[in-house]
Amino acid sequence: MDVAIRTRALTRSFGPVRALDHVDLEVAAGSIFGFLGPNGAGKTTTIRILLGLLEPTGGSAEVLGFDAARDAARIREAAGALLEHAGIYERLSAEQNLEFFGRIYGLPARERKARAHELLDSFGLAAARRRRAGTLSRGMRQKLAIARAMLHRPRLLFLDEPTAGLDPAAGASLRDDLLALARQERVTVFLTTHNLDEAERLCDRVAVIHRGVVRATGSPAELRERAGRPRVRIRAAGLDDALARLVADHPDVAAATRVEPTVLELELRDGARPAPIVALLVQRGAEIDEVRRLTPSLEAAYLGLVEAAR
């Protein structure tokens, strides 16, 4: 596996406060990696170290094959970033902003113009290209900021809370455009967020960080599977109170809720399967219409990890 980012025991302290505590991460090249955690968890500190803007107290970080402490300038040349501030000049038009930053990146005039038009089209901003950035909606300005970060075709893109403060429609539009462009250009994306819907929709893998410690890493599906005990929903005709109580007392059942007259939702004990409960219902005269496993949400997994850390 080609690795775009690798950290080993990465640590950063600010006086007595340890913002990062022996963080180990691996981000595959070409993937979208979500770094999840509440405010103050260490997400922005990690990005600043990876970009060489902040020195670690201990451990190491390698980005695109470069050491983040020694080769920071080379990392920033090869990467794009949208951090706390959009970095957009409000008196310039959308097109002029990209032209200005294209000059900073050293792109030739013809390439600057073509790339700016390409990105404005990709983010649905072509019709607004001559409008001053200050007159654009917040969602459009954020799209322009990401276009600015991608102007020089970076191999790696850092995004720090890119949809924070956007309304649901603007956030969804930004996510769709970003996902399409990232896949098209095969850029690795390192995304910090506490928006779990965003992480679920965008990310190939995620890591949950809390108080500077990485609590879990895996795909969204893998983290969901860790979210407590297995749960199942059973719909059956002939389900009366006595039979519901009998199921609730079954040794494989940790908790049972009768959510409708004909529906039971069960939390099974670790390692238990629903087949013995279904067999019991059939033996007692119930007619099974449906047995369905309930998939835990990423939110449930995240909250469980954060609560356990507390």
C-alpha cells in the first residue's frame, strides 16, 4: 500500500497540556481519510505538524515521503490546504482570486486560466466567476477556497472542518463536488470534522481522536461494528405480552423493547445469534414475518468511543 501520511508516536505539548499523545496514523495514497473528534481534541494541531507549521514535541511524521520536520517547504509545495481561514480576497472576483493564487503557485498564464475555468466548472461556480467573492454565499466562498487549494494539482489536500457553518444544502453540495473531484484527480484528502454524516459519506477510513489520543481507526463500517452489542428487529404475528416477556428473559437477550404490537427490537449478548430466539417464537405459535439486523450508526460508535475516553 502506498502511504501518503505516516506518523509514529507523534506528540505535542503546550506547557503542561499534551495536545497530541503518541499518535500513530497511516493514510493510504488516493484515499479520503477522516480525522474525527470534538473541538480541542488535537485535529488542527495534527494538520499543522503535518504541514511543518508546528514542531512536534516527540515522535515523527512523514508526508508524501518527506519528513515533516526537515522538509516542510517541499511538503507545502506538494500539498494544498484549507485551514481555519478561507484565504479568499473578497474584493476580487472568483476568477481573479484563482488567477492571483495561480501566479503565487508559479503556474504559466495559459495553464492558470485553463485550470481556473476547470475548477470553477467542477464546483458549479462558472456562472459566478466574475462576481466579487464578498458577494458570494458562504457555501460558494468555501467551494472557491477549496478550488484555490487545488489549483496547483496537489497530491494531498488538507481540509480542516470544510463544511463548518454551512447550511445542510450547502454542505451536501460541497461534499458532492469535493468527492467527485477528489476521485477524478486521485488526490489524497485528509479531512478533519466532527460532522459524522460527512465522514460517513466521504471517507474510506477514519480515526477518532479525543484529548490528543487516537481511540480507534478503521473504515466507517468497522467502527459501526464496534458500537455495542448486536441488535435485531423481529416482526411476528401472534406476538402477545407473555411471549414478549419470555423473549426478554432469554439468556441470549440483553434487552428487549416492544416498539409495535407485532415488533420486537432486541439487543443480543456478545456472541449470541437471533436463531434461538426465532425458534422460540415459532415454537410458541408466532408467525415470523421479518428478522432484520439493525446496523449501528457511526454516530453511536463515535459517541461510545468518546464516552469511554471520558
